[in-house]
Amino acid sequence: MLWKNTFQSALKQLKLPVEEELNLLIAWLGPASSIQVKRIYAANINNPHAALNRVWDRLNERYGSSAQIETLLLQKLKSFPAFTKGEYEKLWDYADLLEELEAAKGNPDLPGLACLDQYLTQQEIIDKLPFSLKEVWGREVFSYKETHQRKYPPFTHLVKFLLRSAREKNDLQTGFPLLYQSNKKDKKHFIETKSKPQVTVRKTETKVKSVEHHTKTSAGVICPVHQIAHDLNNCKEFRSKPYEERLTFARDQRLCFKCGTFRNHIAKECRRKVKCQECFSEKHCSALHRETTPHQKGKNSEKSECILVETPQPKEIKIATSTCTALCGEAGKERTCHPICLVDVYPENSPDQVKRMYVALDSQSDTSLATPEFFNIFQIQSKEVEYVMTTCGGDQVMVGRVASGFILRTIDGMKQFRLPTFIECQNIPKDERQIPTREIAMSHAHLRSMAHKLPRFDPGAKILLLIGIDCPDLFSVKKQIKGRPGAPIAQELEIGWTILGPVCLNRKRLPSHARTFCTGFMPSGRLLL
């Protein structure tokens, strides 16, 4: 458009005939467009005025449509390189480009440039700026919203901000240009490896073992304590007594010290195969297990791992052995990390309503889910839909609300993703022990290099979303760190670093809770979760 206006203004002053104007167009246009002018001129050789009008119509149609001009201007903005530290001379070029966009935005024939007033478009512009200017713009936005009823600044305000920044950073009297030039000449790059504090952990492991069940109780075998038909190994009262008292009772009742049940033989003659479920010894049963403490263990402690026996429970016995209680926390449960990341989520039309939360990624689910708390936080009132949830336990018909139009932003504010439609579900796994933390990474040698890249655990944030494969961009793996076989894996995803796999230090625990979650669609088209 600028070239057309300049060309026509020059011709008006020269007052050239139409034939000369056509020849000048052929001479100064590009190869593709000049060929079209030649063809139109040749088809209308006897009517040059009609040829000139058709030429301008063709050029406007091919190269001057509003959609093409809008696309070209926005592409120029997108392709502008990001700033590096000290490159403030480029601010003039950036500000000039934004001024050009501002002028074009005022043209009623270019309605598509109205997107420049939107938050997401302006955020792409700000992302290219140095970090110092991003901070200044953040304060500028907050100040503007405070005085304009929490409305986001228009594009004109951003252009003025960049012009003022360009003048400030390139003004010789401020001293900034000389400072940047001095830094470029004398700057030396040193890569300093910061020493990380050494972490010492006294490892303890929690094992979950179901109460020992020998073969079916033989006819006539009764508990010598209660005189009823159950195995002595399953007698809670007997197992809770001190070892010396249990040993004295077994001697008085003339019980076998190996199997603890039959009275017609002694331990060295016992042919029954037994295994203590606490120390795995084959020389005595669980009922006659002897507890040991750390100071009682000597050089032969390798044969017995048990150091503490907790109060027996009706269905299971929890024993702590020397592994990773400090890391795994709750006794008796193995800790496993899943791809869960800390992010910011907000409605597309209300970027000021930002909520920080954890999101879980599940590639086996082809529908994304949200908890009822998510719907309550954003006050979402929508029509409920019926769907079928399918797990290993079978199918279950459920009802939930539907939400859409949300944006996910990384906690550093560098990346944003449009989220798919969510369906309300109360059964989303919300175990905070599955969230990767810096402490877990520091406990594994091959993950220590990325521990600082994990955000600190936020106790105020909850797992509110489960994102399925209907948002595939979030599952892209940019980098991966692996250790020995079976060790946890660290992955850098589009929304940050995460850790996958069991993180117990010696992997001797038994899983106490199996979790599986898969979503899909039924053949009839009905939603299936």
C-alpha cells in the first residue's frame, strides 16, 4: 500500500500518459507481478485506460487484500528476533515496527489487527524483550489496571512504553549505551559450577506384608492362647507380647520353636517349611520372631533386615527396614512420581483470574478431566453431560459439567497453551506424594543436575486437572535423563521438568495401592472415561 501511494503521487506530478505509466509498472514491479501487467496490457493494447484499471484491480486483489496485509504485518512481528542482554539498539527497530502496526490498526479496512489489543498477542511481543524490561512492563500493567477498572492496557499504551524505553536505553546522557559497549569489550564468560550441599540420609524402608497365612489350619490345631481354631502366627494377642514372654509360653506349652504349632516334635526335627514374614528367616515362624534394635545389630546383621516392629493390624503388618522412610514419608507405601507439573491456569477472556495448580498428564486418557473444585474456583455453571467411566473395576455411568476456553501458562510466564474441553470428574488421582520435588531429585545421583529446575513444592496448589492426549503438545519430550535400569527418569516437557517412576532408594517395598486411569469412547459415540 505504501509503494502504491508513493508511485501514484510521483506520476501525478509528472503527468505522464497512460502507456508510460504501464511501462513504469512493468519496469519497477517484481518478476511475478510484472508478468501479469504485461499480459493484461497485451490483452488490452487498444484500450490502455482499461488496461491500467484492470492492472490495479489485479494487483489489489493479489497483493493488496486486507487478509494478506494483516498476515504480512503480523508475520513481520512474529519473525522479529528476541533480544539478548545489552541489545538495546534494536529497540528502535522494534518500536518502529510496532508504530507501523499501530498505524495500520487504525485503518478500517484491516479489522484483523484488532488482536493487537488482546493479552495473548501483547504477551508474544513482550516475550521478545530483555528480562529487565519485562519487569518494568509488568509494573506498568498493574498500575494501568489500578487506574482503569482492571482493564488490560491497549496496544497504543504498549507502543508508547517501547518508544520511551528505546529513548531511555539509547540516550547517551543516561550512560546506558557506554555501559553496554564496555560490557561487550571486557566481558569474559566464566562457567562456574555451584557446589550443591551434600545431603546425608539415614535410609529406612517400609515394607507392607500381609499377615502370614500358612496352609489351611489342620483339623484339631487350635490357638493355645484362645483355644479356638486359628493359627498362632495370626494371633494378635500373642504377637503383641514381648519376645521373652512368647518364648516362655512356647516352652511351657511344648510348642515347636520352628513352626510354632505342632507339639509332637522339636525344632531340629521339624520338617515343615516356614518363613518369617518379618525377617524372611526359614528357622522360625512369624509368631516367634525376635525384634532387634540398631545397637544390637553386629557384623551378622546382613541376615536380618528388621529393626522395628510396629503394632500389628488386623489385615496387615507394617515393618520398617533400613531404606528410605525419610524420602517416601508414609510407612508401608512405595513412592512413585508421575508427570505432574506446577502451572498457572486462567480463563481466556479473564487473564487476571489466574489460579496456580498442579496438572497431571495421562497419555492413556483421550479426554481431559477437571475436579469439582476447579469448576467451583472459576464459578463455572454449565449443562451436565452423562459419560461412562471405565476402569479395571468395570464401567460406571457418571454425570459432570463441561468447561472450555482456558489457557495454561508455565510458571515462568514464557509459554502458553490453549487447553481442550474439560469434563468434571471426582475420581482424578490427587495424591501429592506423586508430585516430583527437588528433594527426590537430590536423592538420586543421576538427577541432581536437574534438581534446581524443578519448582519448589507449593503446598497451597492442588492437583485440579488431568490432561489427556487431546492436548498432545504438552506431551512432547524435549530432553530426558536416565540412570541405571529401573531408576526414575527425568523429562523436560513443554510445561517444565518432571520425574517418572518409583523413587524409593532400594525398591524393596511392595505397592499397597494400584492406580489406573484410562479414557475413551464407546462404539455408539457415547463418551467413555
